[in-house]
Amino acid sequence: MEKAFVAQRVANKLFATESAIDAAMVETMEMTAELIQARKDLELSSVVANGATAKLADAVAALAAARTAVVEAHAELDEVRLRIGIRTKLIGVISKPAGSAQTDLRVAV
């Protein structure tokens, strides 16, 4: 099997892993915000659910550490790509939100 196609399979899994961690971070942070808002809406003391809020903060920290590890693995895999002679950078399909285009580019005239 051609190296580039095998590398693309690995890259696709890497992109999926990065995306999954990002999604988990978003969900956990949204859960934390929802928990805090619920406490406020019910006019409960800050003591209520403080332990759960702290555990969610721990979860976000763990996810951030996992994200850092995956980003570092991504960089190492890019070096492997070069060492095994794959010069073309293959990319996966990464959907970007509308309006997220890079705006700091200049147009050559």
C-alpha cells in the first residue's frame, strides 16, 4: 500500500482525535456554565454543587492536558512524515465556521 495513503489514514484519525477532545472540552465547559447558572437561577448558595463544579474544572484541566499531548503527537508525526519520505502534506476535511476566513491577508495587485 502506498505510504501517502497509509499516512492519510493516520492523519484522519489524528484530526478526529483532536476534534473529539475539543468537543469534549466545549461540552464540559458548557456543563459547568449551566450548573453555575442553575444555581444562580434557583438562588442557591455558592456552596451548593461546589464539589461538582470543582470536579468539572478538573475535567477541563485533564482535557487540556490531553489536547496538549495530542498536539505534540501531531508535531512528532509530521516529523515522521518527512523521515519516511512523504513530502506532500495531506489534510483531512476540516469544517470551519462561516466567517472564520483569515482576514490578515493582503491581495497582490
